[in-house]
Amino acid sequence: MTPKEFDAKHLWHPYSNIVKPGPMHVIAGAEGVWLTRDDGVRMIDAMSSWWCALHGHRHPFITRAMHEQLEVMPHVMFGGLTHEPATRLGQRMLDLLPDQLDRIFYCDSGSVAVEIAMKMAVQYQMAMGRRDKVQFATIRGGYHGDTWKAMSVCDPVTGMHGLFRGALSIQHFLPRPAIALGQEWPDDPVQNGLGSMARLLEEKGDRIAGMILEPTVQGAGGMYFYHPEYLRAARRLCDQYGVILIFDEIATGFGRTGKLFGMDHAGVAPDIICLGKALTGGHISFAATVTTSEVARGIGESEAGVFMHGPTYMANPLACAAGAASLDLVIKGDWTDQVAAIETQLRTELAPARNLPGVRDVRVLGAIGVIEMHGEVDAEDAHRLAGELGVWLRPFARKIYTMPPYIITADELSRVTAAMIRLAKRAA
């Protein structure tokens, strides 16, 4: 049985129908921006493998760090033990984050980082004697992961988890921010959406533990870029009503939006931040939830004392080594010029798509380019074309988008934008 045959018979892929699994590429190798199929066909990974491979695949600096760590200690439990890779990575993270975010909780994946953030917010509120504050506020159009509590703050109607809305915790959903990034910010609270936020927190803030937002860019929920003034207002109102502000930077962290973090567009910091995806440069699964000393001490000085979470692979040394190496590359700073060049080229080369039939919008921010169609895009059509075009794209719903590795060359990016426009023409 070939790998493809075994896969079709036994393996279950993300968001797929096991009865009709659809077409599949067998990937035999990956290096830089390129994926190589088992038949030798090469494709540019225009998705950074779901946005994590910001330095490209098999980066020699990261793989060397992992090889060296593998020879010493691939894993050891973090309960009652610590190790140098965890402290090295922690220092790199603190070098990049706002000063007040200084307590790091390592975990396995982005979804788990969100679960931990929500659990932190609830346990902190309980420690403060606010035992009724167990619910969450968020905005429509968001996506925060596939685990149980994270699903409860994804869009309940248009999101991927609408099927489960009757079984999930009921949360409070505000309208998606009405003012897009780049538009003029109106002072009218009805127009800018702040009236809804203020009213929700005034009426139900005594039951809301936290508000979770993807700062500036909503990722899998729609690739929507919104005005940073919304984040500034969220910070003010959360402070006013004793609500923990959580930023989900799993997709937007480490330069993807043109700034180091999505929150930097607004110049505000949360009480808790979730990091993942690009944290290890896409070389191994890892994530972190980082909070303030105030939140950490509040939990630590409470009756319970301990924070009730502890993944088996927490602070995995191999992942920590990869993360520290990836952040060394970020700290070096080449990404700033790389992302600026990608943004300029995406704006220029995707602009003609605005005039195509069926195109609703074209938007670009940092190393993110989106063509939004009026109708659904056939992802299987993109899949079939990938080998022919030499570009791996994974459209979803009405969005044809790219989030390429930062190391992509101008010629390689032109191949990506040409493929996106071709798909837009076929989807019209």
C-alpha cells in the first residue's frame, strides 16, 4: 500500500470528510519556501504551513539548535524541574514583550494557550473574590482554536464551530469592529462600536472574567483588519470594569502584520497574551501564555494557591531550543525589511484583482495578502492547480490568501500573487 493509499484509508486530516477525503499531495521534503512532492514536483508554501514557518522550512540555525538539544535532552518533565533551554527562551520572550508581561506559562499548541489564558482569567477573578465572573466577551468573526473552551469564543454563527454551539459555554459576542484598518475613526460610539462594548460591560461586567481579541487582524475567522482604536478602548473599558484583557497573538505575533505584534498597532498591552505558531519558526509544536505579575500573584496568594494546569510536554527542551533560535532570528531584525518588501509587492501585484468579476475586496497588511470573493472558493480546485502552478494555496470560504515565509524572494512572491489572481478568475 502506498503512502497515499494508506492515508486515504486510515488517516483523518483537518476539517476533512473521512468519507470523501478529497485530493492529497504527498510531501517528501521541505526547505526554505519550497515543498517537494514524492514525484519531485516543487511548490512554494504560500501559507507558511498555516502561518508558522516564518523563517522558511528547515532553517539551518533552528535545526542546528534542535540537533544539539536532541543529543543532550529531548524531554524532561517541568514539574519540580527546570532547564536552560526554558530559561533561555523565556529571556528571549521577555526581550520582545512589554515589560508588564513577565510571567510565562509554556504549553503545547495555540488552542491550549487560549484554554490556559481563559482558565487564568477565571482563577484570578475567583482569587479576587469575584466568583460570579466566569464568562467571556469577544467579537464576532473571531477564531481562537479548536479545543473546547476556545471554541466557545469563536464566532457561533459564521465560524467553524457553529455545529457545537448548543453544547458550548454561552459567551458574550460583540459586533465585529465596524471600522477597518486605514479608515477614519469616527467619534460616534454607535458608528465605531464602542457603545456596544461599554453597554455590555456596564450591564454584565460583574459576570465577565475576560475579553479575548485577536489584535488588529482576525485570522481564520475572516482575515479582517480592524482599526487599532478599538483595542485602545477595550483596554480602557476592561480596566474600568475589572475584566482581564486577553490578546490572542498566535497568528499575528512575531512580525506578521508589519509590527512585532498586532497589539503594537494600538500601542497597548493586555493582561494575558497567547503566543504560538511562529514561536518555533514552524519547526515543532509549541506555545506560551504570558501574563502579568499582578495576575500571577493574585492566583498564587489565593486559597487555592497553585494554578490548576500542567501539560505533560510543558517546556519541552527540544521545543524551547527551537523557540530560542527562532526568536534569535527575530531579534536580529531582518524580518522588518523582509515584511516591508513583501507588503509593498503584495499591494502592487494584487491590486489588479480589484477589477476582476466576483472580487469583493483586496487587502494587504504586512506579510498578509487577501483576495475576498463574493462567493465561495473551491479549495479543491486550488489543490489540483498547486502542482501546475507551483504554488501551494489553501483558500477558505470566500478568501484566497497568502501568508508567505519572510524569506520569500520577489520572483517567488510574484508566482504566488499570479496564482492567487488565477484562482480568483476561476472562482468568479
